[in-house]
Amino acid sequence: MFKRLRSKIQATPRTWRQGDVFIVALNHLPTANRVERRHVLAEGEVTGHAHRLGDPASGQVFSVDGELYLDVTAESASIVHEEHAPITLPRGGYAVRIQREYTPQEIRRVVD
């Protein structure tokens, strides 16, 4: 039984990671107070490379109350970055989070 359940989970992933960017599928996107942004999910602080939509027409990046979201409006969208393999997301809504790390001094964003 566990083996069948495991194969179902792997067939329909709900989370993706590309470097320091973590993407989580949502059942519903927020609709109020959207602030549209460029097609960039995260800028690279060290290299200047960016996690971004390969085709800007495939989706919309926006924020609500400081939180970042992605609405894939095409059949699928590729998230690309110069130092990571691309990932493909199916149509739907996603929360975009930046990985954080703990140090004794502070909790800070991972620098990519």
C-alpha cells in the first residue's frame, strides 16, 4: 500500500526547488491587493543571475502583502537560471519562497 501511495505522490509533485528558490503549489491564489512584478522570481545577489520565467508570456509574477506568487497561465512554464537545471511547472498557482539559513547571529536569506 505504501508503495502505491508513494508513486502517486511522486507523479504529482506539489513542491519544487531551484537553488535557493522554493516553489509550492497552491489550491487558490490570493486575488486582492496584487502588485504585478517583472517575470523574475529571485535576483542572484552574488552572481547577478536570476530565477525567472523562461517565457514571460507563460505566467504572471505578483506579490501580495510582501509575499511572492506565480500564476502559470500557459499549459506549463519553465523556470530558468544560469547555474541550475530548468524546472517545468504545470498550469496553476504557486507560492514562491526564498530559502533561509540559520546562523547564531541571525536567520537570513540564502545568497545564490
